[in-house]
Amino acid sequence: MLLGNWQARRAEEKRALAEAFDQALRSPPIVLAPGAQLASVLHKHVTARGRFVPEHTVFLDNRLRRGRPGYEVVTPLHLAGSDSHVLVDRGWVAAPPSRAALPTVYMPAGELAIGGIALDRLAHALETGAAPQGNVRQNLDIAAFAAETKLKLEPYVIEQRSETPDNLSRDWPRPDFGIEKHESYSLQWYSFAALAVILVIVLSMRRAPAN
């Protein structure tokens, strides 16, 4: 029963996170400043001004949308007036018929404002073998990429929601906060507790002396 209650509380906590996320999308954005703490911006609606650094663009492979294979395009944004950068998951693009070539993606030039949701990491895909280098990868870790590129990266990623003149889709799936998992576990533990009570009653009745 105690484990069921704990899982139920965890489900409520995750439900509150989901509601806060939805509220953040409707709220005015937080203007990002270099050095902002992750906890203060995580899952919040944010905006940052700067210039993209196209030479460090990464195509995250094997990202599906409605059953179609493609890439998520990640580019560092050099924050205006600072030496800091933030990774921007700019959106999704379908893979060409031949994997020998990458899709053409327009790169906006000049200083611009990017709005979106701040996340602590990019979505992780199953990866085998050593982590690949180059501009096509399965996954991208912020700290490792900072060490590789020598860029000063903020400890979060912007999942872009604002519009820029490119050919990328930003129809992002809603984050999975694990609510259903905790609800399922809670139901299982309550079921186990109920079964234990029934077994105790049945066994006690069998052991009761006849009058």
C-alpha cells in the first residue's frame, strides 16, 4: 500500500510538471542571459538573441516523424554581447532518398531572436559502438560537444518554437513526463495489496476451528 501511495504521489508530481510545461508555453518568454542556472529556465518558455554558428551544425539521425525518417538540426547560437553559446534544436527535416547526401537546410544569417522551451538535454536515441564525430550523429551531449568544439555552451538546449525562414518542421511531440508509468505502477501495487488482504482473509477462514 505504501509503495502504491508513493507511486500515486509521483504521478501527481509529474502531472504538475506537465501542467507547468503547458502553462510555460502560454506565458511570456524569459529572456536568457549568459550564466542562467538550469533550474531557473528548465521547461520554461525562453527567448535568446544571437547569431547561429553554422560550421558547428549537427544533424541528429534516425529521428522519425509520422513514420518518416529524418534529422533534427542542432546549431549553436552565439548569444549577443557575450562569449557564450546555447545549442538550438531548430527542427526536423526529412531525409533524402539517398543517404549519401544531407538535406539542404537554410541557415538564417545575422542577429535574430530564437524562442522556445529550455531543456536539460537533447532526446537520446539508441546508439551502438563509439560515439561518432562529424556533422551526422545519433546523439549530442552538451558537455562533450563543448569540449570538442571549444565553445562555451550554456547547460541547456532551446527546443525552438519560434518561426524562422527555413524548411524545418517544429511540430514537436509533447515531452513524456512519465505520468502513465507511475499510474500503472501505483495500480499494480494497490492490486498486490488487495490480493494480499484477500489471501489473509481466505487463509484465516480455512484455519478457523469448526464449532
